[in-house]
Amino acid sequence: MKARHLVLLLAGILAVSLAAPATAQNEMPRTAWGAPDLQGIWDFRTITPMERPEELGDQAYLTEEEAANLEQATVDRNAQLLEAEARRTEAGGNVGAYNNFWMDRGTRTVSNRRTSLIVDPPNGRIPPVTADGQARKDAVAVRRGRPAFGPEDRSIGERCLLGFNAGPPMEPRAYNNHTQLFQTPDHVVILNEMVNDSRIIPLDGRNHLPEDVAQWRGDSRARWEGDSLVVETRNFHTDTAFSERQGSSPDMVLTERFTRVDGETLLYAATMDDPSTWTQPWTFEVTMFRTDEPVYEYACHEGNIGMDGILAGARADDARAAQQQ
């Protein structure tokens, strides 16, 4: 999309956003043209895991006491790590990831206290992968298990091309778990805080792109089903972040549902349907809460500064190995 057209579209979105009528906190807000109003900034942080821990077996829900204890333990752990003395990495050791100060996973479970974000299959686990899906996951593991031959060997999240929680589908991860929604009568925009990526999705019934036109985020089309916004995405690029983690194929069809529960709550559900990767479709749900916090600028240094250092270090290792031969 040309920059001028994007500016005009966003200006129109802002105008209709400001025109949306105010509603009581517990009512279903609607736009000036009568559609459910999904606009605003939504926080999807949660400590509920994607998959149900195996030790919980068939337990689908936490009790109120179990949820409260888990949330308090998270608060206590964050405080303990914040006050802990600094530690140096041993010579030659793995420096690890960021320390906990930089993490922002939240401190609460999902509102219904489920033991997993996955609601289908009922066991709360990702279905078994097919032989093709396992082969794709194994290929990624091989690539990650050896020194990178170049930037292409690193994940697109590490290269800052896409955010690792922005999806689609969107899933709670380490930080930047905010998304902002905008609406017009014929478009919806999903702006993710992670890497500040925007999906501009038509609502006008147009067809998907041809099958051979792959997109980093896939090709999305939206429609209304009752009061739920349904977004169907296909034509995924083979290197999308979700594909790298789960081994999904470019043939995956993703269906996302956004349902405004009340003035402060949005229910987000995502269904992955990819017969060449999993033995059945699977679905997870996340409760999103409206927030007055801003969407922050995301500066991803690993892609513009860190990569130079990583490659320079690799070439130094090559030179050192050549001298030793």
C-alpha cells in the first residue's frame, strides 16, 4: 500500500474511532454504524500456559484458591528476582536471555481460571504432529543446533522481521503483550506493540490473494458472525514465526475470533487447521483486558546492531579455527 493511501486510511479510522458513542462499562459498545466496537488497546498478558501441565491430568480449571496462590507466587518470584544480587556469567558459559527485569508476562491467570489457553482438544494440549510436521520441526532444530551460516539461519523474530508473539495468531509471551484495534465499516486494523506491526484487513467481502502469493503474516480477510469479528488467514510464508516454533506449513488456515464480552473485556480465540502438520485442528482462547496504557515504540536492536556483532564473532571464530589448522 502506498504511504499516501495508508495515511488516508488511518486518518479515516481515527475519525470514526472518535465518533464512537460512549457506553456503560458493562454494556456492549457499538460503533456509529452499529457494529460491535472492538476499538482500544487490549492487554493479553497472562501466566496461564498455552498447554496444560501434564501433572494436572484432566483438571481443566483451577480453583479460586489455586489461582490466587499461583498469582501470588508469580508476584513473589518477580520481587525475589528483582532484589537478587547480580551474577556474572562464568567464562565460556551461556550468557542466557534477558534477566527478569525486562520480562512482562503479567501476574494473573485467564479470567475463567482454565489450566491452559488451549480449549480444544479437551486435554489442553497441542495435538500430535504428523510425519511431515515433525520433519519440519527437526529441520529447524538442526539449523538452530549448529553455528549459523548467515542471517537466514536465525529466526525471523531474532532478525526483528516479525514479533514472536504478534502472530498471527497472537499469543502471550515474554513482553509487549498489547494490541490496538481500529475499525471502519469496511476495514479493521490490528496493531501489535511487538515490532509495531499492523495488519490492515478488509471487511468488504473481497477474495483472498492467489494461492501462490505468500505473505509474512498470511493473507487475512474479515467478516462478522453475529457480534463476533472473524478473521481468516491463509497464504502463510514458510518462514513465519509460528511456523518455526510449531512446524506448521504454508497451507495452514488460521481462524481468529474477536468477541467483545463487555466494556472492559475482549475474548480472543484462534483455531489452527493444518492437516499436514497436526492430526486435528486446535484452538486456544485468551481473555484481553482494555487498558489505558500506551502502545510503546518497539526498538529491536537484535536485528540492526546485535546481528552485526553475532556475524563478526562467527567470522572471528572461523579465522581462529583456520589459524589452528
